[in-house]
Amino acid sequence: MSLLLRYREGILALIIALMVTGISLYAPPFGTLSNGVGVLNDTAFLFMMALAQMIVILTRGIDLSVAANLALTGMLTGMFNMVFPDLPALIYVALALAIGGGLGLINGSLIAFLRIPPIVVTLGTLAIFRGTIVVVDGGSQVNTSDMSSTFAGFPKLELFGLSSVFWIAAIVAVLAWFFLGQTRSGRGLYAVGGNPVAARYCGISLPYQQMLAYGISGAVAGMSGYLWVARYGVAYVEIASGYELTVIAACVIGGVSIGGGVGTVAGTLLGALFIGVIVNALPVMQVSPFWQMAISGAVILAAVIINARAEGRALKLILPEARRAAAQAKR
Amino acid sequence: MSDHPTTSPQSRYTVADRAPRKLSAFLLRWESILVMMLAAVIIGNTLKSPYFLDPFNLADATYNFSEKAIMALIMALLILVREIDLSVAAIVALSSLAIGYMGEAGYGPLPLIATGLAVGLVCGAFNGFLVTRSGVPSIVITIGTMSLYRGIAQVSLGDQALTTYPQRYLDLGQSYLFDWPPTPLSFFLFLVLAICFAVFLHKTSAGRQLFAIGANPVAARFSGIRVDRIRLILFTVSGLLAGLGAVLLTARIGVMRPNIALGWELDIITMVILGGVAISGGVGTIGGVVLAVFVLGLATFGLSLMNVPGIVINVLLGLLLIISIAAPIVIRGQSGRR
Amino acid sequence: MTTPQPVLSLSHVSKSFPGVRALHDVSFTLYPGQVTALIGENGAGKSTIVKILTGIYVPDEGEIVGAGKVQHFASPRDSWAAGIAAIHQETVMFDELSVAENIFMGHMPGGRFIDWRETKSRARELLSRIEADFDADAPLKTLSVAQKHMVEITRALSHDASVIIMDEPTAALSRHEIDELFRIVAQLKAEGRSIIFISHKFDEIFRLSDRWVCLRDGEKVGEGLTSDVTEPELVRLMVGRPIDQVFPKRDIPIGRTVLEVKGLTNATEFADISFSLRKGEILGLYGLVGAGRSEAMQCVFGMSQPTRGSVAMEGVALSIREPIDAIHAGISYVPEDRQDQGAFLPLGIRENITMASLAGHVRNFLLSPLSERMATRALGGRLSVKAAHWEQALGELSGGNQQKVVIAKWLATKPKIIILDEPTKGIDVGSKAAVHDFIGELAEEGLAVILVSSELPEIMGLSDRVIVMHEGRIAAQFERGKGTGAAAWSAEAIVAAATGGPMQEHAA
């Protein structure tokens, strides 16, 4: 399986490389280093949000509330900044992580302890989080002029031309890789998603793993909320509206199985990069940005159908000649 | 724990035809709870606002939920068989786009309606084809087709709008079908379709088979049920009714923009879940969905009469959804155990 | 036998669930180097004991004493720490993960952060101890059922457990694989481990166990040394009355041919399956697990499409694309996995029973509740379904009654042919006899019956003819009381055909 996955991730990487080459030939500015940096910077939010979503999907769950969480936490940190300007930026990051994580734990507890299906819970909290923005700010906006320089400046810091948002996404990716591959809790996510009954017999607690997954998902969404608001200089009720579906799309393209228990960090990052490349290529190719949605829809369907062929029900190998043929094919 | 009777197979047990009728069991039925919720909404709103019980106001209120409610009927059947269609709102957009173009081209009401329905049908059939052929969960497929369908609408229209429609078509969405009681066409269609769906689901053999698929798809196939064909039909009907929704919505608002009906899929799913259809499949009634439509529709209407902003109403409806699902679980104390 | 230091003892353990008393005042003791058979009918409380010992359930009363002190198992981890590991009835594993990870899931070496090198090397070491022929890195889903079982055993070994519970470990294994398992059990015994062995198969109990403990209705009804007891005595203890283990072969006139299958073949599962079936006949289909019997029968029933071959009913060729076509032709198939492939747990008994024959209850396009209720009463009554009322959800019934409802669903289609796939798998002695009687009744009523079974006594006791499958093909046919030598109606000959070669050992 891991071999096949690597194989599939390889294919995805190859497709992205071909796409980049093709687009660069057609529109040379796309192939430049600075544009590449731009793509990575623009896709940074999608990288981390998709990784967090993958962690939830691994447990057979789904978190539809991430974009609403992003908007609400972004708004709350923005308002906090109006009251306490000029604190170090990391305080805002920590605050956003805490608020977002708290919102995620609300999802987690409804799912883990009341056993309400994740899609129902996060559909409800999606509406609640978004609406709460209006309740807390009375329908107004937080604009750049309201933001202190430490608050607004942080996401625009650069290292090697890459923004701090990208570097944070990189850190998230490394942490996710380490967490999912090298820790018991991380492997536990694969276990509860792969076979919940077996996980229970192994002493792995489903409620713990679910709280963990939705907490992480919320925390990453919250942190993205602060970075988003500061970077784009505005917080209002509609920001990142519908973004949850882009995030899920990145996971699906990256080979994360909605059925749980299957997904890799590399695949998910490639899935996000795929969408990022398309989004950035359209203006360069002077194609209307309205194409973005249609293309990502077509790509999701293509990715899904290719995966489905790979996972289709195989006949059992009972006849001796069939077994021999399969053994030979393997060699 | 199972226990096997060790007596001979000839022995007979006395088994009643149906459960003894108990008031508590009746009152704890989900539909009864919804009726109580509906009564509370009506009483509360009547006390709060003198305008609430006005027939014309109520008739206008139905405009805001009838199109969604029609689509909720088929969504209920999809969720009952463990499927979901997230692309319905995008199908509305695509159908509405086609209606808009036909309007610009100067066609009359009938071709417009036929086009809207046909586009919906084709989109729905495409969903069904992908779901049944690929074996991929429909939530994934319809996230994809949602982007595809709405994307096509965006590509075609950009930031433009289509606003040319024949008056007789617009009248369909903007005038009453009957003057007394004042009944908009969309609401009338919803009621008729609700009766059809209820009879189909609860009284016909095909309807019964939907419960079987939802309860256990593998056993359903073993029992001679053509599971994939039924799935394909349900997705196709879902598209068709989304096309109908587009016909009614476009006529009502008289303008087509690519963001038309944005986010409706979530509103519709909320109606279905509040209506007591289990997301895990096999459980649900059309009566429950209809009651949930009224609870949500009248609550929204009442709150807007009180000048509560729409987004705050969404918060309240989100809370209502979660509380209504969580409350029975908490009361029965079913958490923790499994 | 000298009495060594006990490894673990249960004393006065009780456990209740709402409405059910699962265990009442059960006590027994385990000794090192001994195999203790835990026997009892389904629902006698065996699984509850397993779940208490593995920390899934907490007992209401009583205590577990191990290592000289009272143990409290709040989770599987506590139970591992006390040296108890279980090999569960259903293979509870992670298909997408590697063998090594399956072995160590829940207790990966290295603490909070996993030491992968250590994990793999320890997994390899354990696998080599039981002489497994696959690598620790292999993804689990590439393994066969028997290999997965070896992973389960390795998992138990990985805890270095002093007590190993085996809950029906042989249910899905072929004879050869069972021998392999018994070799490992002997090895574990020699290492001084204590084993709880749960099985419905008496030959295994007598071959393997040193002691036995018998449960009935949640209470211990006896225990002792296996060498001091006989099978009839155990059966009487289990069911509370003696059971006639003799199969009452009914004398039924066999009519004309109803089903004719010719050359049925698909790509990888079975080839050249040809047989005929006559009215009133019981045709046994014997073979090892994984010989392709269910696959071939499901193909006849329309669950899959053959690449070649034909099925004819009363001389008319059938085109079966879907199970519904088979049902219309008069073929019923009662699947092996009745819970997953047959039962609609949230639906009522009436809805379950009529689900495969709804067309017969339609009046003026609508279902007639009256007609459904009459069919339900008739079939539910005939099969002695025990329930409060016919609208009760199937999930609320006991396992045995659920099975009856599933069988009733198939009888409701008024079949001419009924294919029963492992009809007594996992059911206890008392219910088995009832099922055997019932099969005879069906044939008496003129149905043609195909009995797919892995239990030789059952096959030989009931069938008029036996077809043996081996590796996807028909290896031999036997006719009751006829033939000589390799074709003789004998257990030896049938087993030899099923194993694809000369006999290695006497059949059960």
C-alpha cells in the first residue's frame, strides 16, 4: 500500500510538474522563480488548512466549520488588537491558536461525547461561528487602519523571499509529518479511522483521538484566521466564505480517503499545491479567474475516478492458475 | 447477548401484530417533538408580532423556503439511503443560467421551464452516473460536481447578470396561484410533491426498498434490490427538482447571477436532519421533513419580523439543529456507551 | 495433576446490561502451561468474560485476582499490563497499516514517540518465532485470512502475555491452517503460558484442552479435567438436556431436475462448475474455507457475472444479471454472513420478512399492510421467532431470532431452490439441531436444497449427494451410500477430495 501511495503521490507530483512546464511555455512569466515564490506564498493557507482537515478526515470525520472558525477567530483577534495594540505578534498567534482550538474542541466534544455525526455538528457550528461574527462586532469591519503595525506586519515578514505565512505552513507540515508518523497519538488517528472496533481493542480511545483531531483542526484554522486578517488587512463576516470546500478538495486530490484511515502529509501538500498552481496560473494565462472553480471541480472528479479504479473490488484469487498469474505479475 | 431457545421448532410464541400503544412512546416520537416545536414557534411569534398570523404575510413567508423545501424532499430520500447531494445549489445556478440565456434569446415561458428542468435532470444524472460507477462516496463526488457546475456558471457569466425574462414567466414566481387562501405556486408545488413523496416512501414497495438500502446496502442487494439503479434514479430526481427550484427561484427574483442560491445545500441538509432523517441511513419520514421545513421557515420569518438580522437567524438555526439532535441523546443518556 | 500456582482467577464475577443478566457469580482459575476450554452456547456469557478480561467491560461485582493482587481493568491497557492478551473472534485489524504496526498498535515501542527500528525488529523476531512466511513491513491488506490470524497471534505474543485468550480462533481457517495454529498453541503451552480456548468444535476442545469450564445462561454449570469428561456430558451441561446428535435423514422422494448449472466460470474464483439439482434433493457442497463455494453460489444467484457457463431452470435457460432475476426464477440464497448480508437491523420484523418479496404485497400500486402482516404471522410463526410484536426492530432481537427472520425473508419469496450458505456457522448445539430438522422439512415440502457447509458431519448427515470443491473447481462427487475406494461415501474420501490429495489425517 505505501508503495502504491508513493507511486500515486509521484504521479500527482509529475502532473503538477507537467502543468507548471506547460503553463510556463505558454506564459513564460509563470516559470520564473519569483512567480514560484508567489505561488507558494499564496498557497500557504491552503497547505496548513488541508493538513488539519486531513487529520480530521483520517478519523472518518469532516470539519465543515474551518472557514467559519477562521473568520470568527480572525475577527476576534482583530478586535483584541484594537484594544491591546502593539503586543508582540506571537501573542496574537497564540491567542488565535487558543480561540480556534477552543472552537474546535466544541466540535470535538459534541462529536466525541454526544456521538453526533461530524457532518451535522460542523454544519451547525459553521452557521453559528459565522453568525457570531456579526453578533460580536455588530456588523462592522476591522480594517487595516484599525490594526497595529506588529499585528498587520507579521504575516508580511519575509525570509528568502517567502512570507512568514509560508514558513508557518512549513512548520505545520513538519509537525504534522512528525505527529502522524512518529507519535502514538498520530498513529492512533489512522487506527480509529481504519477500524474503530480494532482500535478500541487496542486500548486506543476514540473520544480522545476525536478531541485531538478537531482541536488541531480548530487551532490551525484559528491561527490561519489571524494571519489571513492581518495579511489581507480586513476582517468581516464573509472572509474565506466557502473555503472549507476548497480545503476538502485539496485533501481529496491528495489521496486522503473520506472513508478514514488513509492519507499522507506529502499527498495532501501536493493536492493543495495543485489547486494553488491552477489558481495562480489563470491570471498569468490571461484566463478569467472565474475558471478556477470549474477547473478544480473537474480535477477533483478526475482524481476521484482515477483513485476509484485503483480501489475497485478485486476478485479473490482462488483458482491456482489465477494465483500463479498474479504472483508472476507481481514479479 | 443472544439466547437461543432450545425448544423444538414446533413451539409457538405469542407475538402481537404491533407495539402496544403507549402515550409516552407517541410523545417521544420525533414528529411529535417537531409538532411541539412548531406550536411553540407559532405561539411565540403570534405573541411577539401582530403581523405574523396575517395570511398574506404567511404566504409571502413561504416564498423564502418553498424552493429549498422542494429540494429537501429528495435530499431526504438521498440521506435515507446513506447518500448526499452537495451539488444541488450549484445545479440551481446552472439551470438558472440556461433559463437566463433562453430568456435573453426571447423564448417564451414553456421553453424556459423545459430548459431549466432538462439541465437539472442532466446534471443530476451525471452525479448519479459518477456515484454508481466509481463507488466513491457521494459526498466527494458532489463536492466535485458542485465546483464544476457553479464554476461553469461563473465562467459563462463572470460578474454579469441575466435579467431579461418574459413577463408571463416572471408571473409564475411573483403572483399567487390562488388568491384565497393566498398560495404561491412554489408553495403549492411543495405541498403536492410532499404528498407524492410521502405516499411513495411510506406506501410503495420502491419506497420500502429505500429503507432497506439505508439500513444495510449489502443485504439490500442480496435481497434482490437494484441498489445502483435506485441510487442513479434518486440523484437524477435530485437534479430534476433542483432544476424546478431554479425555474421557481429565477422567476421569483427575475435575475440570474452566478452566486444564485449560494449555500443552499447546507440549508436543505439542515431541514432534512432536523426532520429526523438519520445521516447514518435507514431512518426518517417525509412528515418529519415537512414539519422541520415549517419550523425552520416560520421561525426565520418570525425572527425577521422582529428585525433580527439574517446572519443571526443562522446562528439560532445552527443552535437549533445541534440542540435538537443532542437533546434526545443527552436525555436518554446514551453517550459514552456503545 | 499437581496444582501449580494459579496465574489468574475470577471470583464471583457478575455483569448485567439493561434487561440482560450476562454473567452471574462466575468463578474459575487459570494455571500456567494449561489450556482451559471455555464452553457454552451462544449467549452463555463467554464473550462477556473475554470482554471483562480484556478491559472492554468492567464487572458489576466480583474481582479478578492476578499476580497475587486484585486487578482492575478499566481499559485494554490495564489488562495487557496484567499479562492478558486476546485473539478475537472477528479479525480486528487495520488493513491499511503494516504488519508490524498491527502487532504493536496501542503499545508501540519507544513511549510517546515511536521507535520504528525497534518496532520492526521486534515484529520480525516474533514473526519468526511462529514461523510466519511474510515480512513485518508488508501491508496487512495483502495478507490471506490465515496470515492475518498469525498476525493476531503475534500481537498476543508481543505483550509477552501469561494468559492468552483465543476466541473461536479456527472459525475461518482451513484444516492445514488449524494444524499450524495447534502447533503454535502447543509451543505456547510449553513456554508455560495459560490459554483460554473458546470453540464450538468438540474435536478441537478434546484435542487441545487440559481443563474445561462450562457456562450456561451466564452461570458456571461445571468445570473439570478434559480427560475425565465425554462429549455427550459436555453437550448436556451446555444445553441443560441431552441432544440427539444423530442426523435424522428423512426419506424423501426425489423428483425431476429443477436446476442445471453448466460450466460456470469466472476470471479468478471458480471454473467449470457443473451440477444438477432435483426436486426434494439436498445437495451438499463441501470444501475448505476459501475453496470458492460461496463465490460460485453467489454467481448462480446473480451477485456477480460469470465469464462463461449457463444456468437453466426446469429446462429453460436463465439470464441472471441481478439477484432479483434469480429470485423471480425461484432461487433463494441465504448468505453466510447473515448479520451483514441479510439483516436490516433498524427495520421491523415485518419489513425484514417481506423485503425480498414486496411485489407480492402490492395492491393498486401500494403495499398492503394486511397482506404483509399475514405473511409475517405465517412465516414468523413457522420459524418460531420470539419477539414482543412484529413491528419490533430486528436489532432488538437476539442473534438466533435475527437469523430466523433472515431465513423467513427467503422463504417468503416462495423459492423452488434454496441455497443455504453455512446455515449453522457460529450457532450452538441446541439451535443446530433445529436448523437441521428445518432443512429436512424444506426438502420434504419439495424444495431443492443446496447446503454449503464446512462441517463434514452436517454435510454427510443431511445430503443425498455431496459435491466437493477444491481451489475453485469441483474435485469429486459422492452419492449417499454408493461408490467404492476413492469415490466411496466416506469421510476419508470426501476430506481427501477437499484437500486435493491423499488423506493426511482422520476427519472430525
